[in-house]
Amino acid sequence: MTDTIIISGGNIQSDFALDFLKKTIKRSGKTKIHLIAADKGLEFFIKNNILPDVAVGDFDSISDEGKECLESQSAMEVIRLKPEKDDSDTQSAVNLAIARGAENIAILGATGTRTDHFMANLGLLVLGYQSGASVSLVDSHNYITLIKSGTVLKKEEQFGRYVSFFPLGGMVSGLTLKGFKYPLKKHDLTVADCGLTVSNEIQKPCAEVTFDSGLLMMIMADD
């Protein structure tokens, strides 16, 4: 397994999510995209007549239709978790994807109105990074992920118009931005001055991001 999409139980913009699924599947060619429903995320799949490969969660808040789906769909793997658990349903889904060899994991429904849940989901970016998997949080306005030094961004493939960078868990040293409207050279980026790297734009066909150490979070936004 190389690519996985997890639908979580947060706010889902259905039109965007369906388009994202369609484009991801098309881009993958013949490679299968594995779909995981994290607890209430199963409702999205039911609503749109899509059968995920796996549903994982304690399922204590899903609808009667969701419960019926859990019982009747033999082609869907169901992993039931105890309500009293240390991990969130979304983190359990990410752990499952990583354990099964996922290299790229996109999570939809992880950026809703609960800031505490969103902050917890940012930790999943680090979890993936430490496990050798690229994890991204995606909604109709934002694409959020950790990137490695030497990352090349193609203007024609970017999500939205703006690109911002933030240090996660400490300073990012020696940050250099090339091909951007606002370039940067060997800057030590901290939380206190990260306003410097907000709302940048890719100016050339390709832009490059390099740094010496630290965890760098990239947010692409379209508004």
C-alpha cells in the first residue's frame, strides 16, 4: 500500500472531498488508493455510495444507517475500538495505515471547528514523519503537511495561491526559499517571527525549500 485517504468525522465539504478522491485516484493510475473511514467519517462514504476498505473506531456516535452498514457490508473490514482508549479514532486510522505500509496519507475532515481536535491532528503530521510516511490534512481551503529539506514545489501543481511555512516543535534553522515572491536565505525561523513566512507565493515554475534542521510545516491556502 502506498497511498491512503482517511475520512475523519469533522466537517466535510462533500463536493470538494469527492473531487479530491476523483483526482487522487486518477493521478495514481493503476495503483489502488486505500480508503479508511475513521469512526463518523463512515457517514460520508454512506452518503455518497462509496465503500471504504476499512472502518475503524468505537462507532458510538454514528447513525442507525451507519450501524447497519457496519453489520451488513462483508466486503468492508471493520476494526472496533473500545471507547476508553488513549488514541483518537483518526490517530488509530493513521497508525493502521502506517502499519500496513502507507507512504502518503491524506486526511479529510480533520480541520473542523474544534481547535483542540485540530491541534491534536497536527501531531499526526509528526507521527507520520517519524514513521517515514507523509501525512497531510486537507480541506477545501487548506493543504497542511510537513516537508523535508530539498522539497521542490511546482507552481502548476500547487494547492491554492498562497504558501506559508511554520516551525513545528522548535526552531527551523537555515531556512532558504528560492523561486518565491519573497525569497529567504539561511534564516533561523522561530514561532516568534513566523509572520515572515506567511502568505508567500510561488513566482517561478518551480520553487525550492531547504533548511538545516527542525520540523517545517507548510500550509497551502486558496483564499
